[in-house]
Amino acid sequence: MAKYFHLTGRALVLIGFIVGLYGCAPAVSPSQAGHGQSLKRDALGHRPGPRGFTTVLIDAGHGGKDTGALGHGHTEKLLAQEAAELLKKKLKGKFKVVMVRKNDRFVDLDDRVAKANRYNSAILVSLHYNSSRSSYVRGPETYYWRVDSYSLARRIQWNMEKVAGGRHSSRGLERRRLRLTRNPKIPCVLVEFGYLSNRREAHAINSASYRDRLVSAVASAIITQQAQGDAGTGRLPRPITKPLSRASDPPGS
Ligand SMILES: [Zn+2]
């Protein structure tokens, strides 16, 4: 996934600040909307995070001709598909689970968004492994854009940090306007389990048990989010109003 985005976190913060100064809707607090309201589809996501949702759309990143990242013998599209199948098993019986990509085939990002937009009372979780030109970069990351996706992303990242060995092994939570974090009308997050380009992390990813624990971290965050909504995840971020993300956008815009 990393190859699409080259803007630094600092530049993104600056953009967010500028947009926040000019033309943002007022900040949303968890008490401002009931849970029923938070479950309806919404184009901007300027609302509290979901609680009581019934459906989880699982998106295995890449597929078919799009291999995703390659590194130290790993292929992202295959790891993402494995993670999606594992997550489906872990959520079975608790949610209606919809697989966005069922097998190793190419699905355009806009078609993934269109599929997500067919569901109400649902969230979308897109699963990826990462790559960097720097072999030193490592650790799980979670991306979100919408206000209503923050607490789920926060929980996923907290849980993955524990699996990966603590805060210093983690890249943290990132607010990024991507096609799968900005465009769906339901809460949506994009998970990067780790860097295939980092030798140490790629070695950890060799272990099926390690990969399974990362997926369990995501499953348990989803279950907690469904039960508790935003409770315990701190202040919600400021709403930022920006257009849909397009394939033709410059990287990181
Ligand atoms: Zn990816």
C-alpha cells in the first residue's frame, strides 16, 4: 500500500490544520448523536463511532495482477487474503461477515467502495501488509479519515501494538484520506500489519502464530467497538471536510 502515498505525516497534519481553520463543521462529541443515528450511512462521517453494528465487510488488500508489497519471500496480496479468512473465522457467529474480495482476483478500489456502500449498520476493515524504501521502517499502522472511524482505528492500533511488542515497535495511528478511508459511506479503517521490507518484522511475519495474533487484535477491537462505541478511546478528532479521494489525485493529497 505504501507505494501510493509519499506525503509525510507532518505535511498531512499541516493540511488538516489548514482545512480545520477554513470551513470545518463543528467538532462532534459522542453525546451528540444516538447510536441509531450513528449506524446510518453518511458521506462525511462527521459523527460518533458506531456501536451495535451488525455487519463487518472484510477487504483483503490487492489481489490478482496487483500483488501489493513484496519482501523477504512474502507477497502482500496472499498474506492479506489469509488475514481476511482468519478474521472471518474469528467474527463468525457475532456478525454478518461480507468478504469484499473472495479469492485471488483484482478488484478496483472504487468497486470495493461501491460494495461497502450497499450496506447499512456496517463497518469496513481493509487488511494490508506494508513496504518502505527504508529497510529500517517497521511496525503495524492503522489509517482512518472519518471521525466515526477513529475509535475503531484507535482500538485496532492499541491491540496490534501489544502483539508487536509495545509502542516502540509501532508506527501508530494515521489520519489519511485514502479511497478506502474517505470514500465509503460507512465507518472504515485500513490496517497495515507490518513491513515486509524490514528483515526483523518479515521474520516475525514468517510465524503463523504471530500473524494469527495480529488478526485477533483486529477482531477483538471490532467486538469491543460494537459493544462500547467510542467509550474509553478519548476525544474524537476534528471533522475535516475534503472531497472524495480519486485515483488521479497526487499521492498524499
Ligand atoms: Zn497494501
